[in-house]
Amino acid sequence: MPIIESAIKRARQNTIRRARLQPVNTLMKTMIRKVELAVKEGNKAEAQKLLPLAHKAVDMAVKKFIIHRKNGDRKKSSLAKMVGSLAKK
């Protein structure tokens, strides 16, 4: 447990911020997992339907500084490649 006042306040702030940002992170990971699962199953229509939702979730995480901008770009690109490769089959 922190003893110094500023450390106590910092711990309190971290707890509040984590609670506020965690749903965004969870949503992003869930949407990415759903797209990957649809691609793995070969469900082209479902993957194409979920792709914009996954991109939106990643963009939201980038906007709230949960992940770095370039990390978000990389995630979106890899998802698009997965869905694109499925469309060619």
C-alpha cells in the first residue's frame, strides 16, 4: 500500500482509469477474435460483416491511447488481409 499522499492518489486514479478503459480493450480483442474465427471457419459473409466492426473497435482503442496508432494500423491490415484471402478462395 502506498504511504505518500501523491502515491495514494495515483493508485486511486489508476484504478478508475483502468475501469474506464478496460471495456474498450475487451471489445477490441473480442471483435478481432470473432473475425479470426469466421475466417478460420471459412465463413466469408460473416467475416466481411464483422470486419468494419473490428476496425471501429481498433480505432476506438487507438483514440483512447490503449494501443499505439501503428499497432492499430497493423491489426487492421492483418484482419483485412485475412478476409481478403478468404474472398479469393
